[in-house]
Amino acid sequence: MTGEGDLDELEEGGPAGAAAKRKPAKKRARPAFLPRPEPSPSVAAAMAGGSFFLQGGLVDAWYNEAAPGGHSDILLVTFDNATSIHTHDPHQPWLLGRALKINVPILGLLAAERDWYRNADAQKMLSALQEAGFFQRFRRVVFIGTSMGAYAALALSVLVPGVEVVAFSPQSTLAPDLVPFEERYPGPTRACDWQDLPLRDAAESLAPAARIWLIYDPFNRTDRLHANRLKGDNIERVHFNFAGHRMLREFRQSEMLNELITGLVLGVMDRAAVNRHLRQRREIEVWQNALLRKGEALGHSALTARAARRLFAIYPERRELRKLAWKLERMARGEPTESRDERRVRREKKAAARRLQAWQDGSDTSLNVSHPDLRPPFTGEIRTLSNALILPERDHDTPLASGVLHADGSWCELSEAWIRARKSTPAPVLSDRDEIRDLPGTHLYGGHFRGHFGHFLVESTARLWALDHLGEQPESILYLPYRGDVAAIEKAIRGQAPFFRLLGIDLPVRTFGEVQRVERLIVPELGFGWLERYAGSPAYRDFMQSRLSAAAPAEGGEMLYVSRARLPAIKGGILGERVIEENLARAGYEIFHPERHPLEVQIARYKAAGVIVALDGSALHLAAYVMPKAGRVAMILRRSSANTADYDLQFRNFADVTPDVINVIVNDWVAGEAARADFRSVGEVDFAALFDRLKALNYLPADFRPELPGEGEVRAMLEPFQGRRGDSFRPLMRGEKHGDEED
């Protein structure tokens, strides 16, 4: 429930500046971590129960009480920042995920607009709660915010005397007569009431607070000037050098600030502990880079070079540090700073510009690979585009929008992809917010890269068939990062490197987070994929079968049972798969756990097996590429609703095999709040019916006598799943949804 809460919530929008002139992008709201309580008609009614929601016009209040055993005497009060508003649906308190993790009550003051809480509703809401005695319930009350939210936490703290305040990168006010140096937020400065409404200057609100923590970067001039206006004996100034105004965003990949917030909220950190904790920043790459940039900007070339050398000695994999040190050392000696690599890059950029200019007068080309067995939806088309734009998913575009645009900005429909059986990627729209990077040369468009092995086979290999039909070798294969997560997809690409090697592909495989303008982009049709595309185009089948079959000779038993019993519990499965293993082993089947073997061994086993029995899953997709023609496959369903038609279509077209589908599910067991059977659910099967069916289909001798567990033993098999998943399971009730696609 709170897995994404901390890092995604610790996000702060920077100054508006020139960006304020751009049209705001539509945000993609994520589901709130908790259901929002029904609105209470009054403060008194709200306080009569537990968690509550109060509507207040421009500022609402959502209170969530702690779970049993939590810190029920500590209240966390959070204020939105410019980028936390409406990032979740419904709008939830900022830092709700952190509050749930440390189990403290939280009161979120939810801003309807980016107005710095300069409205009467904010003051009215807090005053009403204070007068009703709400805050007196708690031993400790902590107001917290960053930037806009930090201003509100400081200015409005006067309404609840005795609170502690934690303010990241705070503004004291945006009143032009008080802070003429503040030029970052022209919109709120002009539009909001910074003259007549009370509490316009946080510097005048601080005396009643028990303690105030100001956490800011003193090297950020504007933040420093704001902090200097805030004075009092109750103030603790914490300098987070070189972190910048958007420190919570920049350091969101580190647990350092999450842990700092926890310590300050719970009151277990004093000033010395905070200072010790922040020393961890020295080990964080973002901070190291900021330090070096600042040193270079201030002209301390020799000193910054020494720091870069020292960091390179500690982190030898960061070769850019050595280049920076070399550059700064030459600057300190007054010598030219352009390295051979930089000169090469400059020459390549000029050459790329010349090539791009040469291609501007060219036209796109199209090739259709014919085949006697070619039929819809396949056409065998390969298009080569000049100066095409590849757009990954971006927050300011329609959710899932990604793919290829022609040089004139029109949609290349051939790049459309399906990430679900009936869910395709919308056409992306280029925005003035997009950074465009030019990529010279010829490259193959691979579509989306998926980390899950089954989805990788179905979606990420679907365009590789074109490599057998190109007149020139592309310089790389370009993949879109699924869900825009570049770091995760780069890791997934490294994990699938053995598969590319088996296919005989030695090209660089790349992904990216920015829009790419590609000099020449080869866009093949999807030769494989969801629904009718599971049949595979003839060119795709030839490509995958020939290359994978050549990867390893057939080796292994004639009869193979492909087991999921050793997969992690989160992958789902059935109760008591070991019962199937033990009985089929007695009948002469080789028990095979594919995740324990290299891909070459997996392919060797599937090539040798004339008979395969398995639960539905990714392993069967791989087996379909290489198993012998006219072999036999029994697919045992591990959930009551599965995409059996997809497996059937793939096996019939790739291996001339019609799988025997065996559905003996008694119950689908789901964890937590899940309301449908999906790849994580656990199936309970009727073992007697299963083995009867295997005998009837001649996968077992008619006189085979299976050793079966009792009913109580089967239910006991649920405990290991619950233990490994850390959650209780329940049987799926009649009428609840059953998933038909793996996520």
C-alpha cells in the first residue's frame, strides 16, 4: 500500500521562472494509498470518530489515525507543495506514505490551488480544529512542508501554539515589499493576497512554536535570504550545502531525507544527530556532482580537481570524474581544456548535422516482406524514416503515450504497441517542454522493453525479425522504457543480454528518457504480440525459431514437467505443486525448474521433449519456439481464468501443437485487498481430478495410482505462501473479478 509513498511524495517543484509561460501539463494522478473518509458535516462530528475528512473550500483536511500499536500521541501535519497537489486520486495528504510507515497519525491540509495557502479557508480550518481541542489530544504536533508548504507550515504555526515545525527550502513570504529579491514565483506573487490577509509574513509567526527546523542550502542565494529573515531562539538552522531548492526531489532516490523526516517527527534527533545524519550526503552521487559543479562555477579549479580525483579513487567506475579532474587541472594551469574525446564528439556532431541536412530532402521508404503464409493482421512492412522522433512516456503527455513521429510531427502508426490485449499506446504529442537529442546514423526501433520475461518475449522481441531483411546493419536497437522508468529498463536490458546473444544479436541495445531525433530509423511491424498476433508473422516465426534452435542441441528427457514450485511467492502458482512433481517423477517425467538454468539449457530441454506438462506461464511461451513439431503439451491452469487462447494460437502456429488445457481449479486464493485472480494469486486444484484428466489424455498410464494429500493437508500448503508473501490469503468470492492478463 505504501511502497511508492516516500520517494514519489518527496517531490518539490522548483521556481516558475520562464516555465510559468508554458501551458501546464496534465498530471497523471496515481491512486491514493487509502480510501478517503466520507466528508464530516462539522468539526465536532469529525472529532467524534477516528479518521475524518473535512471540506473547507480552498483547503480541505484529511486526518488518518495511527494503526494499533503506533505513535498515537504524535501528530504529523503536512502542507502541500507546488507539485504534490492532485498527484493522487483522491488528493491525499503529502507524506501519507511516510506516516503509514512510521505509524503516526497524519493531518493533511490539502490545497486546491497553488496559492501558497493565502486564503481565509486555510486559517479558518486550523483555527476551528484548534478551538475544538483537536491538537490538544497529542503530546507532540509537527508541522512540515517544503517550499510553498514550508511557508504555510511556518506562517500558520502561530494558530497552534507549541508545535514543532520542519521547513525544507522555506519562503518567508512572497510579498514584494518584504522580499524584493524573490523573483522565482511571479504568478503566485501577483495573484495571491500578500497585503490584506493576515499572516502574510512567516517571520512574524514563529515565536509561539516550540522548535523550528530550517533545512536549506545556504549556497542558494534566494533561499538563504529568506532564511535570514526568520529569527528566534527556537530556530535550528540546518545547512544542506549544494542540495539546491529542490532538495527533496534531487535526493528522492536516497533514504537519507526519509530517515531525517522520521527522526524529526518522532523527536528522536537532536541537533548533533541531525548533523551526523546529514554527513551521509557525502556518499550520494547527486550531492557529489553538485559539490563539483559549485566548485567549478566558483573558479576553484585546482581544489575541485583534487576532490574529483579523490572521488574517482573511491568510485573508479565513475570515469567521468577522471575526465573532469583532467579538465580542471588544465584550467588551473591555463591550458586548453578540450580532450580528444570532446574533439571527437564535436566533429561527430558537425558530421551529424551535415548528414541530417542531407536527409532533410529525402523521403521515407517502405518495404514489405512477402511470404506465402502471410495473412492479416500481418503485412510484413518495414519502414525507414528520416529524422524521425522517438518519444518515451512523459508526465506531461497522455498516460502511456509513446512511439514514433515522422519528421513533420505526424504519428507513425506502425510504431503503435499493445501493452495489454486491448490496450494500445496512444499517439504522443511533442511539447515545448521536451528536450530533443539528435542521434546520427541508422537504428532499429524495438518498441517497449519489458523486464518480465513473458512480456519481454511477447512485446520486446516482436520487431527483431526485421534484422533478417535489412540491406544494412543498424548501429543499435532503440527501446522505449516501459512506464518511462529508464534506470529499471537499463537494468532489465542487462538482464536479457544472454537472450540477445542466443539470437546472434551483437548490436548495442539502448533506452532513453528524452525525445530522440534519429537520422534514419527502421520501424518494423509487430510480428508477435497480444490476441491474433500470438500466431506470429511468418518472418517473425522464421527468425525466432531458426536462431533459437541453433543456440543449443536437444538434450534431456522425452517427458518433461516444467515446474514453478521454486519461483518467488509473489509470482503466484498453485498449492502443493510438489504433489505434481513427485507423482510425475514416479511416472518417468523429468522435473525441470527453468529459472535455475541458463537459457541454452532451457532451450535444449524443450527441443528434446516430445511431451511437456506445465502450469500456464512464461516458460511455455519459450517452449513454443523450439519444441518438436507435433509434440504434446498439457497446460494446467493455475487460476480459474487465464489467457488460454493465446497459448493455443502460439503453439498451433509455431509447433503444430494444440495444447490440452486442464482446468481443475477449486479456489483462487488472493492476498490482501486483491479482488481478482491474477499472476500473483494462488490456485487450489483438485489433485484427484487432475491426475484423472492426465490419464484420460494419455499423459499418464491408465493404471497409474497417484499419491494424494488430504483436504486438510492441501489447505495447510497455503501457509508457506502467506509466510513468504507476508500477507494473509482469502478465497475469491463468487462474482469477483478474475484477471485474464499478467501485469
